[in-house]
Amino acid sequence: MSCCSGGYCQFKFPEGPPLIDNAVATLNANYQFLPYGTLLQAGETVRIWMQNGKTKTVLLEEKIPLQITDEGPVPLTDYSKDELPWQLIALDSGFSYEDLMDWKNHPLYSPDEPTVLLKFNHPIEVKPTLKMMFLKWLYKIRNL
């Protein structure tokens, strides 16, 4: 799969859970604005990816349908517009905040496509403590 038309950054993703449709800005992204919807469902294990080819497996916590208005995206669920961190959503999705709030006038806007917001839940990664690293080192020495 290539992320650019020039073909200079060709890479293949390893087998695993399905990838989200668009790249995220960082692998620590909590939100993803998808202007053209997605077939992924809440509760699925998915992989987010960056344009450099790095991926991370996360849980798709929520899939929030959005309605695009003149004031910006409005959730069609229990959320109010002010409850969602739109600046963080724009940052995680790789859009500018102004473009996201004025999406109705954006050149990529399509009124026929369902716009959604994905919310991710990152699994807890246990960082090795100094004690764990020391015990691992002692175990290696013992088995020499």
C-alpha cells in the first residue's frame, strides 16, 4: 500500500485487525474525524496508522454520527456540540480546527456521505520497571 502518488513511501501493513480508513496524526490519537463514514463498528479491535507506515492496535470505543451544519459538526447522539474536544479532534485527525469547523464549505465536503467521529480506547501498555529489567538480566546470566 502506498500513501503517496510518487511511490517513494511504499510499505505494506502486516496482517492483523482492520485498519481505519484515514491516517491519524499520532499513534496516541484518541479521535478520528472521517468525512466519508466507515463500515467499522463500535467495540471492534482496529489499527490506527500514520502515513509513515507505523500502526497501533486500539479498541474502537464509539462511533458518533455527525451532522455538518454552518456552525460546524454536530453529534447526532447524546453528546452536545460543546462536550467534544474539537481542537483535539482536529489535531488527531490531521485537519486544522478552522477547516473542521467550516467543513460545510471545505472542498472535500460531500453532503451525500455520512460523516462520523471515531473515539478510540488505547490498551494499557506495561512499561518495564527497573526491577523487572534487573530480574530479566539476572535470568539471562543464570541461563548462560
